[in-house]
Amino acid sequence: MTIEHRQDAAVNVVLALFERDRGAEQSARQLLSSVAPAFEDTALQHALAAPLADWPNDLAAMTANRSLEVPIQR
């Protein structure tokens, strides 16, 4: 199974984060790019061009759609 044919695109995001953590920039970016269309309007889109150190820490942060969040009023 190639990276473009996984049933759940989130798997490639997790693998990209793993690759980032081990310092494998090329494979991290390749994995993230392979599923970017499935995660429009998310932090993942910004990560595509950002330095690895600036990527969100985890799957939830990487795939969060900020436009859907409800702000907490204090």
C-alpha cells in the first residue's frame, strides 16, 4: 500500500509527525503533502511550508479547523 492509498488520511499525518520527531524532514513533508487536500482550512496547510520546529505538536492540533472552533468567553 502506498502512502497515497491509505484508507484514513490521518494515518499519514501521524506518520509525518513521527518522521518529524526523528528528524527525517523529507519523508515528513512527503507524508504530510500526500494528504493535505483532505485537511483544508487546518493548521496542516500552514505546516506544509513551515519549518519542522513550527509544526503543531500532535494530530489534533495539526488537523484542527480553527474556523469551526467556538471561542470561550470569560
